[in-house]
Amino acid sequence: MFWDLEKRCLELHRSQSKGKMSLERYRAKRDFAKTPESAGEVESGGGSRFVVQKHQASHLHYDFRLEMEGVLRSWAVPKGPPLEPGVRRLAVQVEDHPVDYIDFAGEIPGGQYGAGTVEIWDSGEFKLDMQSPDRLEFALKGKKLSGDYVLIHTDGKNWLLLKRKAG
Ligand code: MN
């Protein structure tokens, strides 16, 4: 029983790491006849860009996205990414987004998933230093965000995003 569950989790994780399964989740939530968002495809190859999209939906949050394995791995950060070390911010993992979502800014119409205004709050490049299922360490080079950051999985969809002290 436990073994079956563990096997299923592994299969899910594998299909997610290929990206396809996770874009199905993205697509299932949206009606592309009504939203200006991209229907997107999983792209091949890596990338090294990040974006933070300020999303004024029913609740204001900041969507933090890293280009990895042909998709944008994504977290909703209610209070926004920390600018200084010593500040921990809750980051709730959400469905992977297509890579071309990285340029998206605009209005998601009322009645659609995530209805509200999206603007690009910051963007740039990142360098991945360490990756495990529960931890990502990376350096950001953006206009507002720069330096060493870490995402730590705590439980369920919850992660913590923090900036590390320089040096
Ligand atoms: Mn959002």
C-alpha cells in the first residue's frame, strides 16, 4: 500500500519534471478563448531566466517563476520576495507555467482563473547552485532582486523564500 503510493508519487514527480503533466494542470484551469494568457508548450532545453509578476487578483500576490526544464516553475508569494537577508517569505507552489508566460503582462478578464492585472515587477537571470526535491539555491541577477536566494520546501505546497547573507 505504502509502496504503491510511493511509486505513484515517483511517477508523478517524473512526469512533472518532464513538464507535460504540469502544463496540463495549467491548461485545465484556463479558457484560452477568453484569457490573453499563453496556451504554451513545454520547451526543450534549459534556460536561466526568472520573472516576478505582480498579480492584483482577488488577493494581491507576486508570482515568482524560474525557467527550468522547459517550463516556468512557479510560486505565489503573498508578501513578495524579500529584498534583504533575514526575511522569510511564504511561497506557495502553483502549477508550472509555459516559458513564454515570462513576458506576460496585462488583464485577465473577470470570471477567468486569476482574474485581475498582471505586471512585470522584476526580471533577469538566475544561476542554479543546488537543487533537490525540497531545496533550491540560486543567485538572482535582476533589477530589484539580486544576490543569493534559497527556496525551502516546508509542507504540502508551502515553501519559504529567503535571501542569504552575502559572503
Ligand atoms: Mn498569480
